[in-house]
Amino acid sequence: MTSIYPAESKAILFLLTSKKELKEKVIKSFEKLLGPVEVQSDWYVFEHSQYYEEELGPNLERCL
């Protein structure tokens, strides 16, 4: 598939989830669209706010 973005552009994704079983599936889906991940942070507990808990559930984790 040909990308609609210029070759010199980079996609930056912040993922936030409470469903650990979906983490790798989500990353693989983005890789199909955008190409392989070049750099990925570790997963960290998201405890700065409870704003997203109603929609995403408790025990949220995030990665860049």
C-alpha cells in the first residue's frame, strides 16, 4: 500500500488502554498501515487522572 504521507514524515502514537490483551494487536494494526515501529517506550501505569476511566476502564497503561 502506498502511503499518503511524505517519506520524511513520522507518525507518533500515544496508546492508552486497560486491556492488556489488545496491546500487541493494536500495535500490529498500526504497523500494517504505517510501517514498522522504529522506537517504542515501555508501558507505564497512567495514574495522573481518572478522566479516561469511564470510557476505557480502570488500571490504564500508556506507551508512546
